[in-house]
Amino acid sequence: MDPPLDLGLEGRGMVLFFPAVAHQDRHGRWNDVSDIESAIGYFRHARQLLPPHHRLYTVLCNELSELLILRYQQLQSIQDLDEACQCYRKALSITPNKVVLWLHRLAYCLKAQYQWRGNMKDLDDAMQCHKDILLLLPSGDPHRPITLVNLAICFQDRFLKGGGDMEDLQQAIQFLRDSLSLWPPDHSDRSASLHNLGISLTNRYLALGALDDLEESIQCKRDALSLCAPNHPDNASISSSLATSLDYRFHMYGQLQDLDEAIQCCRSALEGHLFNNVDRAGYLGSLASCLRTRFNRLKNSRDLEEAIECVRDELNIYPPGHPNIDSSLTTLANCLHDSYDHKGDPKYLEESIQSYRDVLLLQCSGNPSRWLTLSHLARCLVHHYEKDGTIQHLEEAIKCNQEALSLCPSGHPERGSLLTLRAQFLHIKSHNAEEITSLFEMATDHKPAHAKSRLDSALSWIKKAKGDSLVRAFERALNLADQYLLIRSSISSRHRLLPSIPFTLAPDAAAVAIAAGDVKKAVEFLEQGRSLLWSQMGRYRTSIQALQDVDPGLAEEFGKLSAQLEASAIPQMSEMPHLSMEDEDRKYRQVNDAWMEVIEKIRKLQKFGNFLLPPSFNDLRKAAEQGPVIVINLNVERCDAIIIRQSDDPLLVPLSFQAEESVRLWDSFTTALRSEEPSKKITGVLRCLWDDIVEPIVRKLQEIGIAQGSRIWWCPTSFLTTLPLHAAGPYRKNKDNLPDIYISSYTPTLSALVRSFQTNQFSQATPDKSSTDPRLLVVAQPNAPGQVDIPSVRKELQVLQRVVPSIDILLEENGTRAAVLAGLQTHSWVHLMSHGSKDVEDPLKSSFHLYDTSLDLIDIIQARLDNAEYAFLAACHSAAAYLDRPDETLHLAASLQFAGFKSVIGTMYAMADEDGPMLAQEVYKFMFRDVERGEGQSRGVVRYTDAAKALNLATKALRENNVPVERWINFVHIGS
């Protein structure tokens, strides 16, 4: 046998290289962890034997580091990272020319070390590696874009963990945009740039509150997903990241589809990543957060239970000391706190407090998220104080909140919430009222905060305030409610935000102002806080005639921007190509910002200081031009009528009516309408309305000299909008009912009534509201497709042909949507006979049924009917209020009034088919009483302002013909 070869140390090192490579290759085939262990052992031994100048030394360093990284990714051992870093540093130190791949791997290891230990030097070294790579790569090198991405991620991490320097975040965003410009449009790796740009924009949204950043982040992440094949390894992380952004948008807009999509994204991420590693743990945490959000919206306990289960699974996956444990514990603590609120079991509160304390132990004093944990802990401690009365818990809560305020950056959007919390805590301690008020004012005026957050602060202020502070709190809340709705472009999306605003906000504000002795302020509050959607749309149609005389250029700019905003509010009007919701909202905000800047310029002009500000009482009293307007405010504490006159102070008429009584009366009223013999029960409702509300008002009107037969206008609030105040009365022998005493009309707001009295430049009416023989457009649909036939429509049409001198008819197949809309543009008077439908889920979809399709409320809103005067809506539910938002008056009659009609007759509920002909005959017989017919022509004048009296006489005729009370009280007049 030959003697063994003496290879020496270098020879033995070289020999060890081959079994190491063999084990490495076998692991690549069979994925056996023992092969990694063997390969690492061989490479380590070989590296120890070879001198640094040996040609294989740097190769060994690289191969050993690759395996250490691989083992780290599987076992999460920080020691593997340390050794890999050491190997790469050694290899780079002895290589004359830096190797790009080694720099890239070293940067990865340093970044991972930073994530574990939070040592900023590791992050700075990783950034330097990426900068060195960029210097080494020539222009046009295909590796430049991904290097820019990696460098951007480092800047982003330094922003998140290094003190929140916005310059770092801005630099990250710029690098990511630069990387996007270098990728070919359809390159799959472009998804990395898009995904990380989406993450950076989300972080900037959280820091500055710019909604454009949130919308763009969602779009970036959607685009990133679209570039990834179904089995792409990044699909899961992008889906989870998209879920986070959608969750944030849900918190802003409250749209459940965002939240449902977020949850589906989280589930997709988990389905695509079945290994129990740290990535899966992160996806579980995202799902837990989204499920918790949905629980807080829908209160389905299963969502919260699943959220807790997910976050506990997440914590079980992380190895001890993992940097994500603090955020997971925070999510768990949040869920447990919610469980306590939901179930009242103190064990959840105790565990929640302990979890927050554990998080604080993990977060160093410089951790940028520490203030948020302190804020959460403070909330829990206050709940603990409320449960057991231990003053130490309250003192600790105040201390935590104070520390959180000291740590939270002054421009952070959430600082307002911290100020609100402090005010609430001090209120519990019965602290100085002035300081508490000051804190609430700072919170509600904190501009970086989202409008919804500021509104929530104002609502919290209302709950704690008294006296003058309470009036100021309501004033701030009403302003912020308006601003909150304006974060969305379309009227439909604003309507979906309404549930976030208490529907009693304006009536409650008015009640407080009345109690404070300021009735004028009460009227202003009611005007500002009701019919918000109509009010906002009306601003886009503000007359600029006076402005044109002063500054034509500013008037033109305001008009152009207003038209763009109206087009966004009613998307059907827009001729622009279809945009995504994100792009549409971004475009809207740009235009809206420019519009607001123009408004500020206008207010600096002489005599324009109040331009588009909430109207003052002196502006609103013009609604009483033709007679008194009775505003009835309904609040849980009090009910009052306010009689507004054109030139005198408002008169307050306190009423003994209670808020809960309005709900009972509405229930009795609607139940009676569905019963077989409704008349007796409805008469009982009318008597209650008379005794508790209307009769005291009538007495006051008579005291101030309002003669019998005069016109009066009702402007009720809350559930009173659903009840027939116009028909109230004692209904006893020798007793007059309200229709016998006064002629009643309604108005949704005082501003709407003021507009109805104004004669525009296109109207055929003279200043005294008279017209010379207007042509009446009649839309008649006796048998609209898919609807039950209305036999009396033809009979009603014959009545109109006989009574009305000038008439144009759109009958059956001629009554298409296009024809009706065209007819509305050319006729100042219209009489519509068709089925009307009330959409309970979405009032904006309420409609009249025509021959080919429906004429929706939105269709009417978008019409600009410059010569419109009078409309008779002989259709069901055309003036029906909605219980969920009664003060918004989102019905068909109100839409016609907004579009330009000044005087509208409508119905509160389904009308009896046989009532149409007689009612029409009596209405038009009075309105055309002064018109003389001749051969082929007619002479005389008519006034649309006669419609209210005409309706009063017509319903009287119905009564005299023994038409049951439930049928004739259905008809109401709205406007002038």
C-alpha cells in the first residue's frame, strides 16, 4: 500500500472544498437541512486551513456566507448573520476590485442584522454598500434599478426607526421613482419598485396625512401584483402590503368593500405561503389587524376571535428576540382591549395592559412607535380606573399620555388624537376647564390630522363641554362634518360617508344654542348641518354675476373649477375617459385645492368677505320674504319651534313634544297606512301633531297678526320630516284644522327657499313670479315596461288637455329618458305621471319609471334647468323622507328643486291611482283661472307661486268628495 499523501494545510483545505460543494449540491436537490450543516462545516474547516492570499480563499468566504444566509432564512439564527458578515468583509478587504455580488450580499446581512438588533450602524453600512454598488455599475447596467430599490428600502427603514426624518423618506421615494424609469414597462422585476414605492407612499401618508399618497400607494401595489405571475414568490408579500393600505383607506372612508378586499388579500397571502416562517407570521398579523377593523365596524365576534387566534399564531412563529414581536404584541393588546369592551370580562383588560407593558420593554426610548404604545396603554388604564376606581391607574394614564405627546412629532396626523385623549383624561380628574377646552381646540384644529380624526375629536369635545365651550364645540363639529364629506369626489361616495356623522348633530347644536339664549345661532346651526349633500352641490352652482363685475378673471377661474368639481361629483357628467377611483379622487383633490385657493382670493375682495361661508341669520331670514317660516327643532332634551320673519327677530315657541314621541308617531303613522282601515288611526296621529306641535305655533302666528289664509312654510328636523304637519288638526266638529287656517308649504332648508324666490335671467317669469301662458310638459306613462298599469293616467291626461291651455305631451313610447330630459330643458312647467320608486338602500337611485328606462335622482341633479319653475309629480314616494338620514331630504322632489324648479308638488308615500285626475283638475283650474282662451291662442298670466294655494283647494275638494284622510294628506307642496 502506498503511504498517505502529505498534502499540507493548503492541500487539505483544497480537498475539503469538494465534499462541501457536494453537500451543497445535494441540498439543492433534496432540501435536506443536514446537507447545509455538513457543507458549512467543510467550508469553515477549509477556510481555516487556507491562507487569505490563496486563490480559493475568497471563493470559500462567498460560498460559506451563502450557506449561512440560507440557514439563517430557515432557522432565524442571528449568529449565522454575524458570521456571514464577517466572511464578506474579509473577502472584500483582500480583493483589489470590489465584487458587486459580495457587496450586495453583505448589504443583505447588515440589513437583517439591523432588523434584529436595531443598530443604526448596521443600517448605515448597508446603505454604503448599495451606494458603492451604484458607483461600480455603469450607466444602463440592468442591476441598477434593483440596487436603487434596495438603497431606497434602507432610507425608508432609517425613516421608520431612526427618528422620522422626512428627508430620508423623500429620498427613498425618489430612488424608487428613478428605478421605475429604468425598468422596461412589462419587466416582472418592476414589481419590486412598485411595491416598495407603495410602501413608502403609505408611510408618507401616515406621516403627513396626504390622501393622494394613500391612493397612489394602493395603485402601485395593484400594479405590482399585475406584473407577478400567479406563482411569483412576491405575490404573498405584495398582497399583504396591499391589504394594509386598503385597511388604512377603510379607516378614512368607511367603505366595507375596501376592508373585505383587504381581508381577501391577507387570506391569499397565507394560501400562497404555507411555511411557518417569519413571512407567514407577518401575513397572519396583517389578517389579524384587518379582522379587528371589521369587528369594530360590524361587531361580529367571530372576526375578533379569529384575529386573536391569528396574532397568537404569529407570536408562536417568531423566535425569541425577533424585531416584529413588539408590533405583534401591540395587535394582540388591541384585540384584547376590544374583547374587554365587547364582553366586559376584566381578564381581557388585564392581559391587554400587560401586553402593552411588554411592548414598552421591547421598545427602546428612541423607538418612533413608542408614543403610540404609550397612548394605547393610557386608554386601557383609564378603562381600568373606570372599572375599579383606583386613582393610580388614572394618574399613570395621564403620565403615559403626557410622555406620548412629548415623543409624538408635532406634525404627525395622530397628535390631535393624543391631545383629545389628554383632554378626556383631565376632564375625568375635573381639571381646569379652560385647559381642557384649549386641548380640544388644538386637537380639532390640528391641520395634519385627517378630517375624520378631527371630527371625532370635536364629537368628543361635545360630550365633555359645557356652556360657551359646548357652543364652540358644536360649531367646530359642524364645520368638520362638511370638510369630512368633501374628502370624496362623488355625491354617491359622500352619501356613503354620512353614517359617520351623527344625524342629530345639527338639531343637538341648535338645542344648545337655544338653551344659551341665542336663537339666531340655532337657526344658523340647523342650516349648516342639514341637507349637507345638497348644500355642497349648490356651492358649485353659486352665481358669479356680481363677481364678474369686480374681477372677471377670478370669476372665470372659479366657474371653471366649479364645473370640474361638479363633473367629479356626478361622474356621468364627465366627458373624460374613465379613471380608477384612486385617480379620480386624486384629480378631484387637486382641483378642490385650487378651488379653495380661489375662494380665499375672492374673500379678500371688498364686499366678498363671506363668500361661500355658512350663511348668517340675516341671509337666512330672506326665506320669510312671502310669509313666516317655522323651523321645528327636535332634540332629546327639548323641542322648539322658531318662527322666522323677514324683518323681525325670530320668535321661539317652546314645545312639550318629546323626541321619542316622534318615533312612536311615525311608527303609528306607517302602521296605519298598511292597515285595512287606516283613517281612524291616522286621524289620531294628526290630532297628536296638532296638540303637541302645531296648535301652539298657530296660536303664536295669530298673536303676531298672520291672517287666516296666509301662506306659511314648514322646515322640520329629524323624524318630524316624515310626518304630515301640514294636515295636523283637532278633527272635531266646528274646529278648524291647519289646512283651514293656513296654506302650508315645506322647504328642506332656508337657503333652498331663498333660491326659489330668486328669478334667474333665463326664467319666463316676471319679478312678481307671473308668466304668460307657459306650456306645460306632460309626461304620461300608464304602462311602463315591468310596472303595474296605472289606468287613471289617460283620464288625468284628458283633464289636463281640457283645463291647461298650452300642453306638450310625451305619452308611452314617446316618454323616453332622453326625450324627458330634453323636454325639461325647454319647458318651465312639467306634470309627470308615472310610477315612482324609493330606493331605501341608496336614495340617489330613487327614480321615475319611463318607457325605456328610469329617470334617476342623479339624472335630475345633473340637469341645469335654467328656466324651470313648477313641477307636479303625480308619482308615488316623490317627496318621501328617509329614516336613516331624515335631514338630508334625498327625495325626487328635492332633486327637482335643486335642478331649478322653484315650486314642486309631490307625495309622501304611495298615491291612490284614482286621486290623480280630480287633484289635477282642481290644481290647474285655480292656477289658470285668469287665462282666457281664444281661437288658437289664450291670454292671461299664471304664477307658479299659486301652486301651494291650488293644492290646498284641491285637497279640500278631495275632502268634500269624501276621499279618506290618508289619501289627501299624501300631497305636499315644496318651495315658493
